[in-house]
Amino acid sequence: MRKESATIRKCHSRLSSLGLDSTVAFHKSKLILKIYRDVVWVLSERAQELQEYAWELGDQDLSTGLCYLENFAPDIDLQDFEEKVCCVIQSQMLVDVINRALLRLKRYPDRGELYYEILSKQFIYRFNSTEKELLDELNMERSVFYDRKKEAIYLFSICLFGYVIPELMDGVPRLYPD
């Protein structure tokens, strides 16, 4: 069995101090990253559908369609439209939370840029890079790449569950993180 890196040991300690199970946080973060690309795609499709719906209602004018929905549409149409808009907005807010955590990871002082690049190319960009492409682009051996990827996901967990989400819950960004 391979020895854990100092970064992963620090992550375990930090997640424990936050009252989180590091293994659970790691797996939840990995799952979030795996579905990110699909969520963003569905989100853009739903936003486009809502815009087209309002455009059709307004006889090919978006403003007129929105005005119709607000002032003249039957309650059922307006309620349905509002629910769909709320769903899109909530999904966009969740995507923004993930993006904030990624940007915080990028600012991490020890290899933050590398961690950000690994996660972005593997999970975030529209077209993910293959393992071989990543290894070539990053000029890394496979074992080192997997170590850095694991560290990146653990650090992303800390950024997401330890900083970004609590900041949103508190309503106040932390200028000086612990």
C-alpha cells in the first residue's frame, strides 16, 4: 500500500477539524465533479427552452412574451414557467458554488494551479482530455498524476465544504481563512 502524501494527511486533518468524514467528503466531491459537465449542459438547454417559450408567446419577441406571462397568462402557465425558471436559477447557483470552490483551489499556495488544471481538464471543460493527453500536457508519470488528482479532489472538498458553502450559509465571505 502506498504512503499518503503530506497534502492528503493535511486534508484529512482539516476535514476532521471541520467535523467532516474525509472519505465521505472526497467521494461526494468526486461525484459532484463527475456530474458537473452534464449539469451545465442541461442547464443551458433548459434556459434556452424557457427563452424560446417566452419568445413564442410574445409572437417572436422575448420582452412581449415575458410581459404576457407576467400580466395576462393563465395562472397555471405562469406558475409552470416560474417553477421552471426557479429550477434553472437554483441549478445555476449550484454551478456557481462549484466554480467558486474551484477558484479557491486554484489559489492554494502549493500546486493550486496544477490541481485546478487537473480537475478542469478532467471534469469541467466541455470536452475532457483523455488520460494520455493529460499525462502528456502535464508532463507527468501516471502514478504522480493520480496522486495529484487525489490531492486535488481532497483540497476541492475542503474548498467546497469548508469555505464556500459555509460562507454562503453565513452570508459573509471569509477574508482570512483558517
